[in-house]
Amino acid sequence: MSRPLLPESAYEALGLSPETIKDLMNPKPAPEPTKVHAPNLLQSDEDNARPMLPNETSITLYAELLLHIRTVTLFASLRTNHSRQTDAKLSADGSYITVSHEGESATIRLPINVKGAGDAALELPSRPPSKELTLRLQLEEKEGSDLLGALQRQDRQANIVPWDGASLNGAEDAEILCKSCERIVVPKGKIHQWKDLPNENWAEMMDFWHCHKPDEHHLHNHTHEHAIGQKGYAAANRLQAKEGVGFVDLASFLFAESDCVGAQLSAEENKEEVNPHTLLCKHCTQPLGIQDPLTNGWRIHKWRLTLSSKFANIPSFFYSPQKWISARLLFLIENTAVRKFHIHTPTPPPDNTVEPTPSILIWVFTPDLLFSSSIPSPNRFDPTRCMKIFYQRQTWAPLQPGDVESASIEDVEFSKDLYNELDQALRQSQRLLPPTAKKFQGWDVGLLERFEVVEGGMGWVGEEEEGQEGEREDEEEENEWGIPSEPVD
């Protein structure tokens, strides 16, 4: 509470000096509260991106296995510079590393078991002192062992994509559901046959097949055209949606409109898309795909769906969109022989000049990588298979007359929702990386999860059927490649 000011005459009877009276007439302002400069120890991430829990250690660990150079690299981020008391130990079974610093410790599973005898202390860099530590463990196989053989099998070299035509035909009663509300989009029994589309260059493939079918050349024109139609592509060799047939490509299904009982066309045109007709779930109105006028069908995106089959004993489940994106990038690498892709949203109409088209320049630096992180993520089991991505956010514009097309960069168009999924996945993956590994020569660094071998086909591994639903019976067990795994969400 402030003191009331009195006139100068009120102080004369006190016999005070003129200087004292002057000070009483002109009181000093109250001092400002002292600013606290101590760091908030509950916020260890940069930009306070992720508040730490009260019982959580300030040490964060990240490890990755580079198969081709047979090296496990461990990154440790500390709150303060490391000292002589900082140590790192490898567990007796070679599956864990524990880093201790200033009374705290953190443990991480390695992407692969490093066989050893007893707890082994790892040598830390002595100088200069730093908050960021990097350790490299070189893997050496003993004679007669097959430490990395399982990871270099031929089936792991393929681009694994679930829900292919052959697997769906084997399931017999596969049911397609909306991922958002789990209501039926394509009921069981609607699709009598599933067919895999060769690849994105199917039009050229159709031309080749149409001209090289000696067993059908003897048919009359009408009969020949009918046989062509039964295969799902018309006289002009154009793919046509067919009732009761589900066409399967890398990341979508193509159905006849009559088979999609749980989908409907959007009432409003989407002027931002080249194809303005968006397909929505009838029950929750979430986007499912697009109408495809070239095939007279409805194209439903796999990343918007969940699939179930009682015949194959498969509960409803789905995959994160980033895995479908990784499969798409791997397909492009195989077919274009380049690893840099300029990914952009659909080109707006010519009269829309308000904003440039957003884009991300992607460099697939490491197509196959196993990593583990002490920072949790939903539905992640370490070690996690992924691709290491270098990327730059840019804007995109179509080539103008006279512009030279780059031979080392492929332009790729993503729908707006899939582009946003890619952008979000890259942003979130940076949380898992240590500060020293988030940048590389002007590029941002991110991770995109990719499909494992066991996720091929119908994509469901049923070893947990007798245990609790949705949980692993024994999270300490190794998977089929001898790699330990555990949930980190």
C-alpha cells in the first residue's frame, strides 16, 4: 500500500534536516521483483516442445542401425556437459545400453543385439566436454554366426505393401471399414474377385497385353471385346471399374460405385483439387477418396481404411499414413532410379494466384534403417523400421516454356490431406532425433516409418490371439529376426 504524501509544513515540528524532508516528499519507487533466471528443469526439449513428466529423466537416447556399414550409432543428449562420472554400459545380453549422468540414468534397447559377455563399460569421448555424446558400435560377426543375415534376407529387400489382391482373395470375406468411425464402407460379399493392377504405367501394360494375346485373336470382334470387358478394361484398353471386382494398386482400391454402400459423393465441389469430387464416409463424413472419371469408379485410399476378416481371423486394424507414403517413395525409387522428389499439393486453377503451391523437396537418404528412441510415440514398437529423409520446405510451380526439367528430381503430386500427413510425420519425427542429427548441410532430417515383412499380405500377425486383445503377451521376446522389441508409447 502506498504512503500518503504530506505537505512540507507537517515535517517542520520534527526538527528534520532539509535533505531528509526532501527525501520524505519524494519517495523512491518500489523495487521491481527480481527475475528468476534458473532453468525450468521440467522442460528439457528445445522450444519447450515436450514437457517432461515429474519422474522422467532429462537424458534422451537415440540409436540407429546402418545395415550396409554394420554400425550401431548411439546419440545421448544430456542436460549438462558430460564429466568423468558420466558412463555408458552395455547389458550382458547385448540388447540394452544405459547412460548415467549426475545421478540420473536412461536405458534404451538397441536396434540389434550386440553379443557380449557380462556388462561392458563403453568408452566415452574425453574432450571437449559436451551435452551431446555420440558412440559408434562396430558389429563383427564371428565365424559360423549369422548376426545380420536375417536383416539382409531377400524378402526384406522388397517393397512390402499390405492388402494385395492375392491375399484379399484368400481372405474371402474381407470387409472394408472407415478408419475414423469403423463403420462399413464395402461390406463382405460385395467383392467376389480382387485384382492387382501392375503399376502406375498400367495403360502401356494394357496396350501390350491387348496386342499380344494369341489365344484370343481368333475370337470375333464382339466376342473379343466382351472378353476384354470381363478383364476390367474396355475396348480402348482403358481400365474400367466393374461391379463385384476390387482393383488393387499400391495405396488405393478401385471399386464400382454400387459396391461402396458406406461412401457418398461430397455435396460441395473442392475447387483446390484437380478432381473436385471427393468421396466421404456416409456415417462420419470423413474423406475416403475421390471419384475417378477415367475409370467410372470410386478410388478409396488405403490410409483412410481399416480392414477385417472373420474367415482369416483378422480383427479390424489400420496403418499409419506415413507407411503408405514410404511405400510410394520406394516404388518411385524403383521405377525412376532417382531419390529426390519434389512433392506438392494439386495445382490450383489458373485464376487462383493468391498463394503459391506448398511443396517439400524430399531426399531419401537411407531407404532402410532400424532405430530406437527413449522418447515415446503412439503405437511404436522399437526397433522401428524406417527411411531417413532429408527435406526442405519450398513452393512449387509448373514448368514454363523454356524451363529445363531436372533429371535428378521427380515431381510428385500428393492430395492435400496426404501432403499434410507427410508434413506432420516429418515434424513429429524430429522430436525423436538428437539436436546434432536434426540438420545436415541445409537440409532438415526426418524419419518415415515403413512396412515390415510381417505386415505383407493381409498384414496381421496372429501370435497374440490367445492373450489380451491389443497387447503383446511377452514384450521381452525377440521377433522372428532376433531383434528385441518393446512398446514405447
